[in-house]
Amino acid sequence: MHLRTSVFSVAIALSTIACTAPDDQPRFIVSDSAGVEIVTSSAPAWDPVERWAVDSVPLLEVGVVDGNAEYLFDRIRGVVVLDDGGIAVANEGTATIRFYDSQGQFRFERGGKGGGPEEFFQILRLYRLGDGIVAQQWGPNPTRMYALDGTLTASFPSSASAMPGPRVIEFFSDGAALFMQFPQGQGITEPTVQKAQFYVTTPEETQATRPILSLPAIRYMPVERRQAPQDLGPLLSVEVDGDLIYYGWPEEYDIQSYDRNGQLLRRIRRSWEPTPILKQHIETYVRMMTERDWEMGGPPPEEYVARLRRMLDQMIYPESFPAFDRLMLDRVGNVWARTTEEADLARYVPTSSWPVPSVPATWDVFDTTGVWLGSLELPARLHVSEIGDEYVAGVWLNELGVEFVHVYALRKPPSP
């Protein structure tokens, strides 16, 4: 979630605009199709001296393997960098939001387990919204908003009571909410792509009553006498920036932006060759899924592993990896897409909270006009929570799977 002024580009005078590289081959082309701007990049816009880079050593590290409880983390659900250089961290294990200063020293915390007006049942996500912080919970438990100093400013339902299913996933710059109802695969008898339904509210509403979009979300497969998401298959990504909704369905390299009324405004594309999924990839994936510990610690029961293995054996896998597996927006409006690479699948840190590659992950960066600037690597063992103009913040796991908060410098060459 990011607050900035979103001014979409004015209508282009010509139907197609191309920017050429020194060898006269266009790096990107901007075209128009029925009022939708299409930005297609064939090569990065960055020259070698213009490339951004993220330091391999963090500017700030918070966490310990063993020590004071305020520095021990258990299932971090979000990291927010504050204006004074401090950080806020959602720690699901204690159901608290912890605040640290710019040197990583603990200051105070908010929340705690329970059903009280300032307590949490289970924190799902923590992120920045303008001059505040949003803490979302699982299920029907309320979403809460805080000022940057930790003061609770608002609390409202995370689900829509007017209809079963939709949940708040993002907020617009004025506080209006974007709800999504995710498909559950009911009734399928063959591989099926199901769509998510999107709804919006006004800042004064708490119920998702106005539908705006229906978009592909996930492919379900009939396995083990039930429906299951296709392993290694595509999954939608959704982010909001100001008044724009960014959506990606990674069967192709195609990122779409919509206004809050559901009107398609722009499609962002780049040249991309699919990476085939081979037998060894599937074997690695099955081993990774069946050998990992449960999130709460310890190996899962044998009967669970046996059933999981049967489902994985019955699964029909896609022919190629998705184009990307995650979208993010930095705090100045650039779009980041984490590419799907063979090395990522081969080596994961052993955790069930999210897939964290033990090798550096490659991210593509697109500017606010949709042009592919280039690609850069982020440190290994890092799950990114927030990207600013000059930093990348997230959860880093050591070789034992212990969680730390890391903030890295994002280096950009000076403007000419």
C-alpha cells in the first residue's frame, strides 16, 4: 500500500511511440488499443551505469537467536520503515506490533492475544498507508489502523457482512477499501481457472457492495477426491497504489492497471521466454513439500505426509513456470515483479510461512510509465515486506530458519 499522487499519462498523440537503443533497436514500444495504453519492453531501459543495486549487508538488523523476548521473532507478518528510520514489526507469535528505533532498539509494542479493542486474534499483514500503518487480521477479525507513533486511529470489519466471502485486501489513498472474494474450487471435475471477484467501498462504508472486476485468480485440479490448487501453477497478484489497482496473472508477462471503477487503463509487458518445468523440478518440489516441518515446529504426522504425497503424485503440473510469482509497488510508484527461476525452486530455506529462496532472487523493475527499467538481485534468504525510494526491508532467515528484520540500502546512481 502506497500513498502518492497518481496522475495517469495523458493520451498519446500517435498510436505508437518507440524508444530506441543505440543500435537502433527499440527498447520499448507504447501503443494504444481501444483506449488502453500498452507498454511493451524488449530490453531494459537502464544502461550499465544506470542500474540500481541493493547492498548485500543490511543497514539495520533486528533480532537474536537467543536472548531478550523483545528481539525474538515468531512468524513476522510485515515490516514498515517509519519516517524517523525506526521500524514497526508485526509478530504473529505474540500477536503484537513492535516498534524499534533507527538503531534497532526496542521502544514499545501494541496489541497482544485476545479479543479486546486493541488486541489481535491473528495478524495477517502489516503495511504502510500514507501517514499511518494498517494491521490486517485473519478471518472476520477487525482491520486496525495506527498512526506512525503507534496510536490506534481506526478499527473496522475485515469482511463484508452484506455477503459471505469478500475480505479487505488493500486500501486506496482516501481510505476506501478494495475487497476480494477468492474462489474455492467448488464443483470442478477437470482443470479449471477460477476468477476472483473484486468490490470497492467508499471511505464511509464498511461493506463491499459494489462489484468492479472479475479476474483469473488460480487454477484448481481434481485430486484425491477433492479440488486443489495447481502446484507450480499461476496465481494472481494484486497491489493498490493511490487510486490504481495493479493486477498480474502470470501465465504471460502481463501486468494490468485499473482505476477504482474497474476500467482497464494500462498493460505492462516485456519480452519473456517461459522456463519449462522438467521432471527434476517436480521431484525437487515434491521433496521440498513433503520434508518440511510444520510452521509451529516439528515434522507433520505420517498420515498427513502420505496423503500429501498422493495428491502431489496425482497433480497435473503446468508445462512452464509462471512469468513472475509476486508483484510489489515501492513507495514512489515503481512496479517490482519477482521472476520465477529454476534456482529458486531448487533451494529453499526450510520454512512453511512462505517460500524464501536461499539464493539471491531476481526482480524486474518498471517505472511509473510502465517501462521496464531492468532487473536486480535482492539478498538470499529475504522475504521482502516493503520497498522505499532508498531501501528494501523484510524478513531474513538464517541457516536455522530464525527470523531477523533486515533493512538494506537501495543504491541508485545520481541523476544527471
